[in-house]
Amino acid sequence: MICSCPRFIVMVTRNIVEKCFGSSGRGERAESARGRASGNPFSLGKGDGMKPHFGDLMGFEGNVDATSLDELTGEEIMLLTANGNLQRIVSAYYNQQVLVDIIVNERIGLGKYRRRVKLTCTGRVFCVADSVVEIFDEEMRKTVEKGGIGIGQLFRAFNILPRFRLLAFSKSRLCSFTPSFAHQNLPRGEKSLEPDEEIRPRLRRLYELNHSKLTCRIFETFTPNFMTHKARSEGMIGGKENNFGAETGETKKERYKASRVKHLGHFGDIMAGTKVAVLLPDHFNPIERVLITANGNLQRLLASYLKTSVGVRILQTKRTGKHVFVRDVVLEVGFKPLVTAKNTVTITDDRLLARIDAGEVEVGDAFRAAGEILPFFKLKEAKRLTSNEKSLFRRYELHAEGIQCSVEEVFVDVRRLST
């Protein structure tokens, strides 16, 4: 790591806005670590002085005591701040599929459902997720009741971009904020996961994914130390070339087949719908794979893993046509470039374009401003630059109806991110 900052914060644009995880030294302390939510350090709102960008589409609500992060690893903080992409992060880290086993899926009221799923990777259950989903939209309720779609597929099926809110977390033997829905009416033999005194401290978090049409409250319990050891280099796909786009035809077919494996839908990768994350050649290390597959949350991942502030500086936004905008952006750590990005944004939504012209909306907030649309993510290319082996390049697309965003990023020095 490049910094051991006592606060986990985000710096934004030219004006540095430091928002800490709670008041200094005044947060609650559990046996190991505990946090409570209040505030909005990752907000994209103008009131925070932050220019919207494509490095954190969903935004972040929730404050936690900074001192409680000291005992967490960068990998654990990535899990803690995952906003609907937990499965993608773990799948990329280990370069293997994440399997989802639905244990409970029952209706408990009008448009209200309770779920429990177990997430497995490398042959181990690494997370048990309990959730309560409440649907306010009548069309959604009817679709679910008719069995036309799974609860976990709602965000993708209706292209809804929710807001993420971290409510509480802890890393301890016992948990003081376990919700009642996490242990009520479980199937015979299924434990409520309240560990006894001999069990090692484990990470837990309680968070929400909110939208005007539905809300999800999710409680997750992680297997102790699941991501604190280095991932094995032997992943599912054994690519031999240095470039993502330059593998053999057979390897491409294997990876494509693996990336198309379907599941019944959950909240571990809401942008992907019913497909698991793309798997990459093994020459990328675990953290590189997580960053390469980041789908609109790169800044969040970098700040989490490095446990330090990551600044977003917009160098310029220029218009190259009626519908086309080009933005040059730098993600910085201590005013030193970590990632440079070139975004080419094409907007054919006339209403959105008019709002941008009127200065009401930033180009980088297009997906939220267009009606809180959840975009589709497609990784086009990832490779090491032959001119500089310490640099990493990726090219990807984020697109929705009326909005097309092509992004090219260069990680200036990936040695800072070595595991």
C-alpha cells in the first residue's frame, strides 16, 4: 500500500473535500471493530463540492468511525463498501465462479419478501446474505407474483440504479445489530449464524439498496479471513498471453462459456443480471482483476483497498459534436496520478441533452439524471502496456437507452496495488 491514512475518506475534484468515517475518536467500539452510519462521504451531490463522474455511479451514504477501520484489511473494506457488486469482486479476485444457493425465498406480505442465499467460491461458503425486499411499484409486484422474474433480478430487469447506504458493520465474535429477519423461520438444520464464543471474529455488515420503486435491506455475514490471504494464481481460465484480447480461440470460448453461466438472481452483481462476472487470464493479480472488472465503482474500490483518499480531478470536458462530450479525468492519491481516464460520452436523449445545455446536469451524472438508469457494462480490452510493464490499460463501455459511454483507463503504476 502507498499510504496508511487513519481516515478512510474520498477527496473530490479540484477542491479537496474530506469527509471522514465518523467523528474523530467518538465512534462506538466493539470487541474488534464496529461502525454506525450517518452522513454521505461518497455523495455525488453538488452540495458536497463533488463533480459527478463514472468512477462511482451509485454513490455512497453511510458514515463509520474511522478508528474501526484500522483492524480491517483493504480487501475487507472492499467487501464492506461493495454496492451491489459483491459477487463480481470476489469472482474477479479469485478468478473463479461464485455460486449462489438460495436457501429461503418467501413472501411475507404484499410486495414484501424475505430471502437467504449462500455465496460460494473456491469450494467455500464465503458469505451468507439475509435480506428483506419491499416492492412499491405495482408493475414490479405483478411481474414477481406471476413468476416472470426473480427478486434478485429486479434492478437489472427494470434498469434501476439504486442508492447504496451502509447502516452498520462489525468485525467481532458477536453482533449487536443482527436483524430479526436473519434468523426467523429458517429451514430445519439451517443455523442463524450467531457464533459462539470460540468462533473467530467475522466481518458483518447491514446495508440498503434504495429506490423509489423498491428497497432492499441486506445483512451479510462473511467467513473469517476469506480474503485476507493471497489468491492462488491458478484460476479457472489459464490464459497465456499478456493481453485480454489476444488469447487463443479455445481459451476465449472457455471464458465466454464461464461468463454466461446463469443463476436465479441475487444482489451480488445487480448490473450483470443473470450472468456471472467475466473471468480473466491468470497473469493479472487478484487486485488487478478486481479493478479491471470494476463496473462504475473504480474510485470506491481504490479508496477501499488503499485505505486512503482518492481524488478525482476533471482536467477538461469538451464538446466535439452536438451529442458527443469528451472528458479527461485523473484519479489521484496525494496529488500523484494513479489512473488517467478518457471518457467519450454520446447522449441522444434530447431531454437530458437540454438539461446539460442548461447547466442543470453534469455529463458525468448522466445515468442518474436520465431517470436513475442502471447501465450495462461491457469490458472490451485489458492489457499491460508493452512500453511500460508497470502500467495497465483497460477499455470498457457503459450504456443505456440514450447514453453511450466509452472509457479508456491507464493505471499509471500498478506496483502500488501489488498484493
